[in-house]
Amino acid sequence: MPDLATRFPANPLLKPGDITASMPGLKVACLLNPGVFSFNGKTWLIVRVAERPEQSKIHVSFPVLQPDGKMMIREILLNDPDLIATDARVINYQGVDFLTTLSHLRLFSSDDGIHFKEDPDYPAIYGTGSLETFGIEDCRVSFLEGTYYLTYTAVSENGVAVGMKTTTDWKNYHSAGLIFPPHNKDCAIFEERVNGSYYAFHRPSSPTLGGNYIWLASSPDSIHWGQHQCIAKSRPGMWDSARVGAGAAPIKTAHGWLAIYHGADAMHRYCLGALLLDLQDPAKVLSRSHLPIMEPGAAYELTGFFGHVVFTNGHLVNGDQLTIYYGAADEYVCGASFSIQEILNTLD
């Protein structure tokens, strides 16, 4: 099956060099995985901006937030025997993991869905408190009953968890704190209640027993979640053999809920696929992509901060057209369009 994506000719839409760092002494290392929403007649992206200090030949240095919001720069000698720095994204020092970058979220708007710019009237969102000292990442946005729900990855030395904020104007936010404790991420809330309940994808994971699978939960109030069910596991020998995780909120079609998800193999190659879920019982999987609907192939998807990656947190629907905004090679923000019917045609 060929790749179904029609990539925007203007890709990459946003690059690290387009963005000003949040403070002197830092540089924008990469842009990742935007959430997507419509607001005031425009297309908006809430982009994960990852920053780090300039690196030297003798130190690895990285920023960490203090619980009071102040930033501290850690420096470790590269020849320190307690340092493990084989991954561009994570280092381990004296048995403790640290991120090589610190992420926050910034808002970009566009009149045409292609050319995006920051608006100073809509400020950036930074991690706060002891559960977000390593930053906040990969925000999904769901619009439900007049309110925007922001679910994001909250990272600290305590682990990786799911935080939630809500807003109606993108200037004032209500924080619900953590709605899923560590280790969890990839949370997307459905944009419609099902049989009176809120539903959300999430991805708990275990380094020993189990794996990185897509789960479904329901809630009476969007805060307290239960009825957890595992709905999609990684598949040995396939393109999603190592881990799977949800993208944005699923799309309601006549055939079922169409959910775009990411999958990675043992070589950390990330592709996109689709799940089709029952409209009345979303825990029932009707069909699943045997082959990816999108896989890294463009130069900006193959080479970057972490290459061979296409990863989406957000999309917009206009009739049969699905516009996906995605992170490429963990460095760039890009766009691609799909036919919803073509995706459905690939599902048994």
C-alpha cells in the first residue's frame, strides 16, 4: 500500500531557526508534535518547543525547572564515568534519567493553514510545580461543549504523567493537575460524549511487564477516569512492533470512530496508522491498519534531531479532507492532507 499522505510543498512549516528562545543562554533545539485547533476563524498550532544551552566539547548541559518556576542549568563532564549519554533525548547520570532539552508550549496561528506566526496576545505555557520540572510536552487539544481541553505530558524526576488544562479563550486556563499518574502519556479526549460519558485514549507503560499500548478510559466529569481497557498492542514483526500511542481525538464517521495513531519498531522508526472503533462501544476495535498510512520518507522526516520519525498530535477535518500537522524527525513542524475515505478503504 502506498503512503496516503499528500505532504505540503511548503514543508517544513516551522523550523527551530524560526523561533526565538525563551531566555538568553538557551537555543531552540527542536520543534515537535503540535496540537491543532480552530479558534477565531484561524488554524492554530500549540507547538512543543524544546530548548537547551549551547553544548561544549567537554560538558553536556541541560536545563531543569525548579518547583518555583526558576530555571537551573546542569553541567556534567562528558568523561564522567557515571554519565550515560548515548541517546540524543535522554541522559542518565548516577542512575537518574534527565532530558537533554526542556520543553514548553507556544501558540502559532495561520489564516491559510500554511504560514504560521506567534501572537504576543497568546502567551506561552510553561511547566509549573514539582511534577513539571523537566517540562511539558506533546499537547493534544479537544474541543467539547464549548471548552478546549489540553492534555499534555508532564515530566519530572517523579516520572512521565498526563496533565490537563481547560480554556475558552486561550488566555485564561484552569489547571486540573494530573489526570493520569506516571508512567503515562499520549492522552487524547474524544470531542463528543459517548452514552453520556467522556472518553479518552491514554498510554500507560511498563519497562518490564506489559508494553507501550493504547488504552481507553471513561469518566463522568473529565477529571476522574476509570473503566480502563487495553485496545491496541504493539505487533511483533510489524511496523508498530515496539510501541503504539494515540494521536489526536478520533474522528466520528458513519463507520465508527477513526483514530490516527503512531507506531514504532525496534529501530525507533515512527509511522502513522489507523484504528476504527465502534461508535457505541469505543473499546471494540473494528479494524486496524496492516501497513502504515504514512511513513518517514521526505528528507526532513529522515534527518533531524531524531530521524526517521513522523508523529502527530493534531488534525483538522473538512468533509473528506483530513489535514494532519505533524512533527518530523523530532525537529520540524509539517503538514499533510489525506482522504478519510481512502484511509477507511485500507481498513477491513
